[in-house]
Amino acid sequence: MEEIYCFAGNPLDRVSQRRQDAAWVASLLENPATRVLPLHGLKPVVRHWSAASLDWQGVGPWRQLIDSGNTLILLGIRGGHAFFALDAGSTEIASDNGSVLMDARAAAPMIDGGEAAILAEARSLIDWHDRHRFCARCGAPSVVASGGWVRHCPECKAHHFPRVDPVVIMLAVRGERCLLGRGHRRPGARFSCLAGFMEPGETPEEAVRREVLEESGIQVGRVRYLASQPWPFPSSLMMGFLGEALTEEITIDPEELAEVRWFDRDEVRAMVERSRSDDPVPGLATLPPPLAIGHQIARRWAFGIDSV
Amino acid sequence: MEEIYCFAGNPLDRVSQRRQDAAWVASLLENPATRVLPLHGLKPVVRHWSAASLDWQGVGPWRQLIDSGNTLILLGIRGGHAFFALDAGSTEIASDNGSVLMDARAAAPMIDGGEAAILAEARSLIDWHDRHRFCARCGAPSVVASGGWVRHCPECKAHHFPRVDPVVIMLAVRGERCLLGRGHRRPGARFSCLAGFMEPGETPEEAVRREVLEESGIQVGRVRYLASQPWPFPSSLMMGFLGEALTEEITIDPEELAEVRWFDRDEVRAMVERSRSDDPVPGLATLPPPLAIGHQIARRWAFGIDSV
């Protein structure tokens, strides 16, 4: 089986054939086994009891918000339970002993992998509705349909579906060295794989070559797909690749990146170690944290697990 | 290098770093080397001279439509020429001797592969603008920016980017047999790979397993990525996979598909031949035409080129 990275491995049956049945979806809300994940400003509450987990609730306390039309998503079913996400608004809620409101990125490494994947699904959907309340075709307010998986326009009858934005993320490799870049936004020395959004009318392999050329001036030949990761900030699909670099001389666009350079395997191995540390040494090159596929692509190449 | 299917292999430099420079984009329109591809109701004109090709034009005849605000896309540059697509509206134009208004799907197999890829880029972008004239966040009319690659909302300041909708298309294989399905819309016996749109919070491999299970009741284990194809109807990215079927008994959702069944290699090879014929025998099973990645996935498995 393929590598499963953070935010993948969702255990729910998405019931995508049944969720357009509004009466059935409504009946699930009457079932005492049904669980609701409220997101507050897109953040979940994480319970810290014996192990950290998402703070799933019964429907009861949330009935008023549901009835008043807050966005509700049928995430899926499993083991006789239906699971919903609810947009509980951006009201700050008090953390109590054992329950903490957390950003999804901070929560994900603490909770079970399946729960992190459900959280990714919930966060992407709630955020998409929040930013798509109007019909892009005619400008009228649109309404939620199909258990939260469609927005329907009552005026022009258009249907709108949640976005999944494919991103290519790649390590260009030449012999024993690989190409990593550093952006402007993050101070310090955190390097990562190059990456960029795909555009209409290209394949992922073409997007890999285009992005590496744009960001570093390096030409890439063969491209090999490795694995993918959902990235719910807000709704990306990170598709990971290795690419065979055909040239060596780097030319960066200084508006796009602060630095791009070649690293050998030993350097990347040291960066892998540093990026796992809670107390990184300032100034020494590091990688994104292990939850990011960019970390895993670089690690697997550096340790000889994947090759182009 | 990977397989290049129809609508892939775009030869243009998309100049995605430069196209936000409105003055530079405007200056390209003053250059006599610049070429415009008008789409009429999303259809290009194809010239049939010695070889079929897209009917690229100078800027001059289109200046009035451009100045009146019809959607204009900077497709890219190559060899000192800039290439634009223009939404010329849905006015039917008369075909003359040697110039025919054609659907993009009909045009693609006749013209050069690079031109078909440029046509895919043009069609997806023009169609996206046509269906996204209003800001989904606030409902106000939005305006074209960055050479046609962004819509900007003057009211709420949101930026909207063209959609690329990832689709998984897969052949589930068990030993010497593979799984193909037939939809309701198309009469006759055209079978194809199963396929479906990806959803937020899943990987392509997970989407392959979900779609095959939903559409056929078959469980899939290992999944192997093959190649991708842009599919500009309107803006899909078809990602092709082989999957290892773990079960044999088919249960279809009769609302989704009319028939799903197992085919052996000899049957699929015969279907490949029939799908290349201009005069198919009614009632005999066939495949989509060779331009579709679904045809190629089935063909390559049937002839032993790819295995799961």
C-alpha cells in the first residue's frame, strides 16, 4: 500500500450516493448515536484525557445552531454512527481543564491519524462554504444541499461543488544532490521542496517541470509520482514527485523565493533530525515538520528509500 | 518520459510570473507577432489547408471585442510570439471553404498535439470566466486580472483562481480480467474505466478505492498511478490508475451506472480495435476513442504494457 501521511487515511464511508436524500440526512440528526464536530473559526476542540482526541458531541447542544442554518456537513458514517461537522461560528470559546481550542495544524499530530483525516475533510468543507455563499454565475445567495456537499443557486439553478486544488510538490534531484528552497515569509533557515498550484490544461508532470523552472531556473526531465496528501489550508491536494534535474545552475526569481540551493544527502539527513526537534538551533538549515509531505519526500530520498 | 495523451504537451511558456504585469500584457497586444485564438461559444475555428490547424489571427480584427471587455487570456509565449484566447461570444459564424467551427473534442484529434493542448488551456479558462462572473464570497461582479488568470472582487477584495478539478479514472484488475462500466447516457455498448471526482480530504488512491466500491461493490487494494490527462470539459484533471481488485462479486448502483462487468484481455483488445473504427458494429462492446485516457489505460493493460 502507498504511504499514508497526515490528513490521509479517512476511515469514514462518505455515503456520497445517499447524502442527496435530505430526509435521510435529517433522520440521522434524530439518532442518538450521531456525533457532531463543531468548528469554531475553523478550529476544533481537542480533549486531553488519556489520549488527545477530537471533542465529538451529541446533536442536542447544537440543535439551535443547526436549526438556525449554520453550515452542517455530513462527513460520513462508520459503525452505526453518523458524523457531522458544524460551523459553530468564530466565537472564541473558553478552554477548560482537558479541552483546548486548537488550530487544525497543531491538533493533527496529537490526535489519531483517522481523526486528523476527518478533521481535514471537515475544515476544507466548512471553509469552502464560508467563502462561497454566493453563486459565482449570477451573484445570488446560494443554499447548502446534499448534506453539505453542494451549493445550489435558487435563481439560476447552478450547482457548485467543493474545490479540490491540486498542488505539485517535488524534489528535483541531480546525482547525490537535491534542490530545496526557502521562502520570504518564514524567517530563519527552513528549506522545503519546491511546490506550486496546477493550472488548467497541464498534467502534474508538466506542472512539476514548469514550477521548478520558474522558481529555480533548473530544467527537469523524468518525473516520478510518489504519494499524495490532503492539505486542508484551505483545500489543497499535495501531489508529491521526484524529478530528474538536467541542469545545475540556479537562477531564482527573488520575488518568489529568498533562496534556492543544492543539498547533499548528509545535509538533508541532518535537517530531518533538526526538524523533529522542539528546540532547533537558530541559523542551521531545517525542513518542515514530519506531518508535511515535503518533509517525507526529502527524508525518503536522503535515506535512499525513493529514487527518481 | 511519461505518456503524453491528447490535451497534454502544451509547448507554451505560461509566463505565470510576468502576467500580473498589466502594462506588459497590454504591450503584447501592440506587437504584430501576437496571435489571437477566438472561441465562439467555446468552439475554435479549424483551418483545413494542407493540414488541419487552429485558426490563429492577428489582434487587429478583434481589437473592438477586446476593448469592449470580452474575456481575454494570455495563454503564453513561444518563439517571440504571444498567444491569447478571446471569448468571441456565442454568435454562430459561417464556415467557409477550408475553415470550420468545431467542438474542441472533434477538433483535438485532427490538429497538432501541441495545438490541442493550447486549445484545452484556452477552453478551460474562457469557460471558467463565463461561469464565475460574480464573487462567490460577497456576490458582487468581479473583474478579470493577471492576463486572465485571476478574477478580483473590487468590493470584498477577494481573489479567485481558475478551478482544476481532479478526477480519478481507474482500471480495477483481478488476474486476467478487468472491470469496465457502461453509463445510462450513452446508448449501445460503450464501456469505459470507472471514474469520479475527488473530494476534499482524500488522496487519489483513496478516491480510487471509494469510487470503485461505490460504483461496483468491488474492493480495491494496491493502487498504481499511470499518467494524467487534462480534460477541458470544463476543467478536469484526469489522473489514471490501475487498481488491484480484491473481490469479484459486482453490485451496481443502478442510478449511477447501467452495467459493470469483468472483461478478459482478448475482449478488451477487440474493443480497442472497434473503438478505432469509424463504422462500429451495433451491439458489440467498444471503448471510448483513443484520445481519452480511459481508452489508453484499458489498451495498455490488455496488451500487457502496464500491470498493477
